[in-house]
Amino acid sequence: MEKKNKNKGFTLIELMIVIVIIGILAAIGVPIYRSYVRRAMASEGRALVGSIASAEKVYYAEHNRFWTGTVFDDTNPLRIDPRMNRYFTSASITATQTDASGNVIGISIRTTGTGDATGITVTGTLTTTSPLTITETGT
């Protein structure tokens, strides 16, 4: 009785080709994935800026001026508390425009990412005559 010696499995060359293909896919996929993750983190900053802008519109309707200062807890007159956010936990609001009486009628809202979102900055600009415009850097 003759025994057939049949080897089953993959050759070393076949395994090396698979490893090279996986390496190429990882080299392309990881930077793209990181870009998507950073843009997702920035969306939290855009949401914070949008919330502050909405609260500023209400504040303006009641006081005929925008509020300026730093939003880092719920003690600000806007009653916005960003401490529950994961990446954007504070924002600064600065005056960009005033009327003849010195009332603030234009503001810039800026928040900077922390932790994994370090380097991401989201800025919103709002005036009494134009809608909110949001820009982001570092994504």
C-alpha cells in the first residue's frame, strides 16, 4: 500500500503576501480612521458653540447686549454647563463689535479641545445682523 504524502496548508510565500496586503490596508486605513475620529470629536465643540450662541441670543433679547466671559461651569448667566462634555469643557466669549452705547453686539465664541482632542479649536462668530458661523481647525 502506497501512502500519498499530501501537505495541506499555506506556503510561506502565500502567508507573506497576505501579511503585506494587510499592512498596506492598515497603512491606508489608520490615517483615514483617525481623521474621522477627530472630526467626530470636533462635533462636540460645534455643539457647545451652537448651544452658547442660542443662549446668547436669548440673553441679547433680555438685556440688549451679548454676555462676554468664560463658560466653564453653570455659574455664568447663560446657564450653560460644559463640564459634562468629554473633549470641550470650557469656552471663552469675547466681544468683536459694540454699538455707540458700548453694548456688545458681536461676539466670538472659542473652545479648545482637551485630552484626545488636543489641538482642535472650534470658533463661532455671532452678531446681531448675521447668523452664527462656525469654523474649526486641527481636524
